[in-house]
Amino acid sequence: MDHTEHSPQTSTSETSPIGDATATGDAAPALEITTSRQMLAWLAEQRLSLALTTYQIGKLFFIGLKGDGELSVFERSFNRCMGLCPAANGLYLSSLYQVWRLENLFTAGEQQDGFDRLYLPQVGYTTGDLDIHDMAVDADGRLVFVNTLFGCLATLSGTHSFKPLWRPPFVSRLAAEDRCHLNGLAMRDGQVAYVSAVSQSDVVDGWRDHRADGGVVIDVNSNEIVASGLSMPHSPRWHQGKLWLLNSGTGEFGHIDLESGRFVPLTFCAGYLRGLAFHGDFALVGLSKPRHNRTFSGLALDQSLKDRQAEARCGVQVIDLRSGDAVHWLRFEGVVDELYDVVALPGVRRPMALGFKTDEIRRVLSIEG
């Protein structure tokens, strides 16, 4: 199988190869994973595993535990994978020009080699390169995704690239121009509720001129802007009666006060924030190292890191919502500098998936019923 396992790390790092074997025999680039001292024990106590995407190297990662409590890291290759969300018995994953439905093939209690989930890319939809960001499944089982290229919410189509569902009132028409950089999607009670955008621009690529303070959160049902003045906001999520948000340009995790429209920061994180999931009283926040280009430079995050004498990190930070403390963390070093999405998998100890780089997918057969 084209996967790489990594031993648990508490205070040191282990260097391991990552990626699929190449015909040339060149050495694979290294991946280093470090965890806080109690991260693995916390995953065991919570009966939780994680799924992560990085479009930087096109990998879907599964973070879980082996039978002896050591860290299990399983990866598969999907070109430019970004959006990731749970489905009834699996996951949806966006890639460069496709959306994949990954179905879990294991029945309750079934295991293989210590793995208790096996995700198969069962159905693929060819969408073209829509730059799909956040995705979610509504109460009717319909996938809704952020079509960032066209600046709209959309769903899958059996005959076309996508079916548009909604666009911000300030975007005058559907055009493949990434005008406002619509990126985030929050569901509430199984229905689409809020979206985030980097700007209110209505010209091609106009969002880049408003990165520092042009970000907004929009109520999809009323078309009202419920928060503005944000810095590259990402990953709005409704949890425990609050609308949580990553104010990525400042490195802050917090919530939106819907009465005042004010962003209320809870925790500063040392990184560019993308990807947010919840498990009870804990938030799992994805961190990336900012790229040194026009998109990421000149943000308040740069000065905040300098003031705190901190370096940007890539990984996942576990935040206790009751205190705002970062109680656990997992870090990536080496070939991985950026993450996009984070999904919590409750009740799962050690997940794995099939991919297309090796041919074992040809030999995995299942019969319905």
C-alpha cells in the first residue's frame, strides 16, 4: 500500500520518507512529525482520529493510533486536495478538477491490520478546476461547496461542472474570476448558514488588494454582512451556539458576536490559520507557514509573530474552548509547510484509505447487501 507510517514523537522529531515510489529511484522528501507530550493520550481518551489535507504536496493524511498507542500517520495522494468534510459513512474530498466521495468499506467492529476504517474513492465527479475550498453536507445529504473561482456556493451536477446555489449580493454575475475569494462555509442545524470572503470585490482577482482588513462574513439566508473588517477570514463554523472563525491574517481564533458584528479573539496561534473542526469542548485548528509572496506578506500576523518572538508553525493545535489555552499540538516539518482542512473523526482509532498510485485498489471488492 502507498502509505507511510511514523512513530510517535513527544520531544524529538523523526525523519521519514513520504510519497509514492518513483521510477527513477530518487529519495523521497522527508516528513518530520512532532506532538506535544499528551497529544496521543488525548486522542485515545477522546476516541478520536483526524483527517487533514495539504494541497501543497497533494496529500490526504489520517492521524490515528496504533494498537500500542503509538502514532499512526497514513497518507494518500490526491492532486491539490483541499476541501474535506464528513459524509454519512465516509468523506467528501475536493481535488484539482474532481470531487471524490470516499466510502468506508468496514462494517462496525471490522478491522484489518489494526485499521478500523478503510476509505475507498467510490464516486468521482469531474468539476474542472473550480478552486473548491470548504465543503459540507446538508440535512438532505446534498453536498454544498464553496466554488471560489466563480465566487458562489454550488453543488454537484451529473451533467455539468457544477450547479450554482447562491452568490454574494456584491458579486454582479457568475464569472471564473475569483473576484472576492469566497472560501469558508458554516452550517447550522443541517442548513447552509454563513460564508466567509476575503473582500467584497467585484472585479477579477480584486480580493488581493483588501487582504489586511477587507474580509467579511455573510448570512446566506438574509444576504446581510454580519461581520466586516476581517483579515483573510477562513473556516467559519457553528458550534455550541457560536459562530467561530479563523481570522487568518492576524493569526487569531475566535467567534463573531452576531449582535455587534465584532470578532472576539480567543487564542493567538503561531501560523496562518486554515481548517477548523470541533470535538466537544475542543477546537482543532490547522496552522500553516505563510508563503513569502504578495498574498501572505504585509499582514498583521507578521508583526504579531515578531512581537511574540515566535516562528510560524505548520500543524494542528488543540484549543480548550473553556480557557482558550492551546492544550495539545501536532506539528509538520520538512516537506509539508501548509495545511488546508481539518476534520475530526470521532469513534475512529486508526483510519486508512485506498488511492490510485498502486494497484491494490483493483483487488478490493465489495458486494452491497
